[in-house]
Amino acid sequence: MIDVDGSEATFIKKMERYFNNDIHYVVNSFYDESIKMVEAGGFDIIGHFDKIRA
């Protein structure tokens, strides 16, 4: 798991290091992991589901 909080510069470094500088990979991974979380359940509220934005 890689957090996406923090500064833009930190996000860019993580994108380069962990996602081969591919924003589509970042977005797809975010939603794939979010879906897994929803399917697993055990909570009532999902926070920051809007983290990906233009």
C-alpha cells in the first residue's frame, strides 16, 4: 500500500518509484484497491473516495 497524501512533489516521487511514472496505473490501482476494500466490508463509511481528481 502506498499513501497518496502529502505534497505534489512527494506524490510525483512515489508515482515514479512505484508506478513507473504512469498516472493511469496509479488511478487504476487506487480504484482496484478501493473495490477490494468495499468487497471485504467491515465498515460503514468510505472516506476520501474522491482522492483522484483532475
